[in-house]
Amino acid sequence: MSGHSTYVPKSALGRWFESRLPIIGFIHSSLVVFPNPRNLNYYWTFGGILAFMLVSQILTGVVLSMLAAWTVAAVLLQWV
């Protein structure tokens, strides 16, 4: 983050808290007034969410298949 935040709280308590712990100003400068490229739009965000969900489904599928593999064998041996 370059420079200081432009966030100024309206209440005196908010200004006091911001002068001691500038977490609200950091969040404001990171999420509200963060400069981003012109071609960054909701499709990029949607694609990032889809990629994250795909990776999480693959990882959970691998983990579940490793944990449930012995139970399938036990079920098949029960019928023999």
C-alpha cells in the first residue's frame, strides 16, 4: 500500500480509534478505493471463484476417495 489512507471517521470516537489502530482505514484503502485495471470486471471474479471451487472439489474428491476406499472393499467382501 503506497501512502496513507484517505479514510476519515465521522465521530470523535472513530477518529480516536483510527489514530491508534488504523485497521478501518486499511480496509477502506484496500477494498473501497483500491485502484484496479479497467479490464478487471465481474467475469474475472466469477472465473476465479469457479477455479477455486474446481480445485476444492478435486481435492475433497481425492481425500474422500482415499478415506472411503477401504469401506467399499468391506462392503463387497460382506456379500461374498
